Amino acid sequence: MKETFGQRLQRLRKWRGMSHHALAVKANLNPRYVKRLEEDDSVSPEVIERLAHALDITPEYLKTGEGPSQRDTLRNFESYVSEKGIEPHEAAALKEMVVKKLNLRAGAPLVAVDFDALRERYSAQESVVGLCWRCRHAVPSHTGDRCPNCGSLWDSPDN
């Protein structure tokens, strides 16, 4: 049996850990309307766009349950890094953010990642100063001398 729009919306909302109210607020909709949509009320393309944006998924996936895989999203990221000429330390930090945003796990749906917006947010929040010599984790400037991933002094293999 094929998953209906309402079933898919409910599954994705729960997967994101959102209540009807939280999704409604993020999508600028009425919570009762969101609940009705999960009961397979008809939906306009504009509402699909809003909900998809609020859930960080593609409108196509929300509407049909079909779309490119997460592997394609990561492959697109590699192309984006190459095309933009992003430095390796920044690319490592951005990839970490992409994987986090994708919330990679078995059965997770495609997430529509806007790489330019992600890069802009990354640049504004965390200026990376380098890679940890031990674990190759990107070290943001606000973490000081220690790698937030493994705890070693990130800039020196002697420590």
C-alpha cells in the first residue's frame, strides 16, 4: 500500500521531533490545519512548499515520496565544494554540517540542503581556524586550543 500525503507528512513531522504546533509555527500555518493535512485534506502547492521548507525536505519528496537519495545530496555537495573552490578545512566543517542536517540514519528521507545558505550560516557562526591533527575534525575559532571532538590540542602533534 502506497503512503498517502498525510501519512508521509505525519511520519516526517515525527521524524523531525516536531509537534503539530511547532510545524505549524515554522510553516506559518494553523496547527489545526496541519493536523487536518495529516488526515489527508487536500493541499495547495504553496502549502507543500512551506511545509517542505519547515521540514528541510524537498517539496517533491513531501508531495510524492520520491526524489534523489541522500547519497546524491552528498555527491552534489562534493561537486559544490569543487565548483566553489572551497578550502579543505572549510569543506570538512561544511560536510559535517551537511551530515548533521541530513541527520543520516537508515530510512531517513532526502533533505533539501541549500549549500550556499549553509556556507553563509557556517561563516557567520563559526570561523574555522584549522583541522585537528589527530582526528581531522574542523576546529572552530570559538573552541580555543582544544579540539571539540577528541580534546587534543588541535594545532600540534607534540601535545
